Amino acid sequence: DGVHLCTACGYQRHPAIASDGAGGAIVTWGDYRSDDLGNPDIFAQRISAAGTVLWTADGVGLCTATGDQGYPSIVADGAGGAIVAWQDDRLHGLGYSDVYAMRVDAFGDRLWQENGVPVCQSTFFQFRPRLLSDGSGGAIIAWSDERADSASEVSGDVYAQSFDGLGVARWTPNGVPLCVAPWPQYVSGISPDGD
């Protein structure tokens, strides 16, 4: 029946997993232990190759800010830790969401700004981020973005941002547009180009 990564009260939903580089894994999820009414936080846990839980019981809180944080995505950072990104409505309430990210090391220590660095804080919805390691402790993050929405049109586009290992954005604030063609486009995955 598996190894318990978290048995805290409330729901734990939408897990995502990345290798820890040592035969084990780091798993992240949306966690309702503080609010069952729809305001989850982001937690993570590391498990060894032998199935031993390695961090704090029930996981390490990567983001426990107010509001709703959910649908995390994760990628290994190449140093035994991981980078996690999620959609986050802390600035807007239940209506619109932004994207935030956090790097956690092999010991469960959070390495970036408390409750995550903002990846995109544009208008309307930014959601469902996907990550790719940059090979040097940072990541490229792509997401679906509805900043161009109007009352008469839903226009989902695709944007991306690059972060170094210290959590500093490398590209244009709020991301560079990958596709802003008419009608909706939504990101479903991201892969390396070998360079």
C-alpha cells in the first residue's frame, strides 16, 4: 500500500515527483491541513531509495502564504534538491492566480525567498506551470497565461521565465511570450533542447 509521505489532517492532492539523484525522490503536493475550505499550501517530502522518509514528518512547507496555492510541478535541481512551481492567488483571492517557485535542498531547507519567488504576477490567470532544469541549479518555467483576456474573448497564451540557482529571474519581468496567437494555447509540457 505504499509508504506514507504525509498523514496530516485534511486533503493532500495533486502530487508531483522528481528524482533526488540518489535513487530516491522528492515529492510535492497541494496540502489542505490548514484550511479544508479551499486554501491549500505547498508541501514536499524526500524519500530514500529504501523507502525511508528523510525530512520532517508530514513534509516541509514550501509555501504557507495566505490564499490558495495549488497544482505544483517539480524538477530536480541537479544537486540533490528540487525546484517547485505552483499557481498562487495570494494577491487576488479566489479569482485570479499568479505563478511562484521555490528551491529546496537535499535536507529540506528552503533556499529562495520565503513562500517562493514570484515567477509571474501579471493580470488575470497564470496557471499550471511546468519546469525544466537548466543544468546549473536553476530552472526554466513555462505556464499558461490569460493576461490578454477581455470580456469578449478568452485568449490563453504561453509564457516562460528562467531562474538561476539563487532564485533570480534572467528574462523579462513576468516572462517572455512563447505563443500569443489568436484563440487559446495552453502549456502541457517542457523539454530540453540539448543546449
